[in-house]
Amino acid sequence: MAHKTSDFDRLVQELMNEWKVPGLAIAVIHGDEIYTKGYGVAKFPNEKVTADTLFNCASTSKSFTAGAIALLVEDNDKYPNVQWTTPVSNLLSDDFVLPDPQYTENVTIEDILSHRSGMPGHDSSYLGIHASYPDTPKSVTRNLRNLPLSRPLRTEYQYCNMMYTAASYMVEVLSGESYADFLKSRFWDPLQMSNTYHDISGVESGNAAEHLAHGHVWDEKGESYINVPKHNEPEGQGAGCIYSCVKDYAKWVQSMIKGSGPLPRKAHKELVKPRAIDHLDDEDRMPFYSQSLYALGWYVESYRGHTVIGHDGYVTGFKSLMRYMPEKEWGIVIFGNSNGAGATEDILCGHLIDELLNIPTPERVDWATFRRDRYKKYKEKENEDENKDLPVRPNTASAVSVPLTQFAGKYHNAGYHDLVLKVKDAKLQADCSDRCFGFVLFFEHIFQDVFITEMQDSLDGSKSRIRAEFQRDAGGQLSSLGVAFEEDMKDQLIWFTRVEST
């Protein structure tokens, strides 16, 4: 056992070095036992990661949102009208309104929790705390009416963070409690998760900031880590915003494995009952894994005939993973504090599952090599896809129809709020760092009133390119701007009306 432990520790360190991960915490659950260990640093220069180090749990938080709704569903005496098939608008009549009345009337609780509501992500639409008018769970919910749907109801899986924020807001409205207080009293206190908090404000009010790991992004050019600033994210409530340690989170996963409290057994079954298919091409599926099914805050898969249930989480600077195999009474939680932690977590999880199942060495997947190859293919595909749907510059260069300064001004869309375009350093650009996932837009003219827009992340500097075009009114004046913000809408643009010129 000692030899195996030292081999595993060596593997962890090698992967952390390769994928640029400052710190990692791991908890393994086996029956009634929980084993934990920390690696690397939580904060530079030398604060070590321990089993009590706090990480941003990102989208693994959705499992608690679904669990909170499950408690309401199971409490028939207090909430007789709350069922999985209840239309959300029946419970939030003034707030939950979608662009199509048929969707408003028919989208149910289980639809919004299984990402099959017909609403795509629209992640660039909601505003963070640095905005003039920051979004709240209520405002995010009320803004759904202004955002276009992209699929028929219950026909396709489309990951939508906003629907989980709406679900958390529904918990508040029905229970009369803040969402943070509801989670603490109904889950974290009963499970003795005393080192778990909601949002940065919860960490600070719990006097736990000293245990909080710093998030990091690796700067390849500078060959150094960039520290990610921490801040509250009320607009992300329900979809993320939980901070915890692996020791605490393992207790939550253990309760799921055992089907024990604080959730009733019936609720456990509902939470992991698949309701949507996350269709993956064969080249995107993990070896020996089935198609991925989405239940309520949990993915359900099969690996070599064994059920694997879990969820990942990602936010700039942090990556989280939780999995459990109910038949084996086994589970794992891994938290890391850099963008590159995801690869390390996937490899370690695959390695430990193969150990658990006693897969003969010749039949095992080399998860490290698989992950390297996948990353290489992903980058190649990313480069190919980047230009696939973009306008092509004509052979004969076409000058901008008017000076760039005439494109500048304020443009408004009810769902996506304002875009303020300015000419800076001879480039047309828009600073959208006030969004939840902040970014800056740089417009490159292609022909006539058509542009390619480079979207640069405000935190990690990553870039993507999307289409944008301007339209004119009958008098030839610039009247609107369309931007391809939502990839699930294919060729459709989000249109902003020009409300001010400069």
C-alpha cells in the first residue's frame, strides 16, 4: 500500500507540473471512510493545500440547487403545488416569463434543471458586480423574457446556467429564506459541512478567508501564474458560487452514495434519473464510456458497465470534479486552483477508477496520453472552427464604408443590455468587463458593414472570433449592430439598436 501511495503521489506531482496546477486537493470516499490529501500551494509563495483549503466549486454547486428543489417537492404539506412537472410560471408568475407564451406555460421545474427548456446559455448577457446595475437572481430570472429561445421544448440538451439561477430564486421565493441560509440549514449543517460557504461574502462573514485558495491562470509567454481576483457573483447563484473544501464536499457525495439524509430516498432517485442526452460525437467520448445523460444537477454515465454519476465545475482559475459509483460505494472529489487543473483531475479520476475495478494493466487506458492527445485535437479543431462560420475577406480589399468613428456609439438590446463602441488605438472596440464573464470586443473590418469580432476574456486573456455586422435604415444611417454571441443559435445574431452616436 505504501508503494502504491508513493507512486500515486508521484503521478499527482508529475501531472501538476505538466498541466500547470499550483494546488490540488483530493478526497476519496469508500463506504464509511473518507481519505483526503492536499498537494502544492493554495497561495503563493508557500501556503500549502490541505483538506480544509477552500476552493470555488463552480458548477458542481448545481447539485445542491437540484437538491434544494427536491426538498420542496418532497414537502407535500408545505409545498403541495411544487412537483417536478409543475410549470415554473405557476410558482413565479410575474418573474418567470419566456419569449414564447407556450414555453412560459409549459416549461417545468425538471425542464430547467435538466437543460432542456429550449433556452441556450446566453452567458454573455448577465451583468457582474462591476456593472452600473449588477444582476441579481431575480433580475436574471426576469430577463429571460428578453432572450431568444433556440430549440423546441424538451428536444435538445442545452446547458443554461441562468435556469439554475432561476431555480435558486424560486427556492427563496417559496421558502422565504435566502438561498444561502436554506443550503446551510438544510444541507451543510445536517452533513456537518462546517467549512462550506455561499459566495465570497459568505467566506468572509464566516472568518474563513485565510483558508481560501487563490485561483490562477498560467501565462505561457511570461511563464508565470496570474492571480485571479476574487469577488462576489450574485448573478451566478444556483449555477455556482459555493466555496468548500474536499473534506466537506466528500460528505455530500457520501450521502448521495448511501442515499441518506438530508434528502429522502425518493429524492435521491429523482436527482439521478436521466432526463436529457448530452449528445457527444464518438471522437469526443471517453474510452469505454457510454453517452452522457443529464439528470437533475448530475451527469449519469456508464464506464465498462458500471454506473458513474458526477459533475464538473469550471470558473476562471478553478476546476472541480466529483464522481461516484453507487454499486461500489466509492466516490471522489478533486479541487484545483488553475485553469489547467481539469486535465489533471480527469487523469487521476480515470486512474483511480481503473484501480477500483482492478482493470488488468494491458487493458487500461493510458489516461495521461489520452488527455494530451485530446487537448491537441481540441486545439486543432478550435483553430479550424474559429474561421468556419466567419465572413471571408474579398480578394479586393474593401474600405470601411464610413470612418470607424461613425460606427462608435451606444447600442442596446433588452436581453444583453448596452454595448458601447469606441475607437481606441485606431480600433473599434467595446469594453464588456462588467459582465459576469467579462470580455473586451475588438472589431476587424472585412467588407462593407461586416466585421469579425475578437472576443478577449478579461481575466485569462483567452480569445475567440465571432461574426458581427451593422445595418442601416432607409436613409443610409447606421441603425443596429448584430453580434454572434450565442453559438447555439448558429447563424442568428443578437441585434442591438443604436441609441446614441458619438
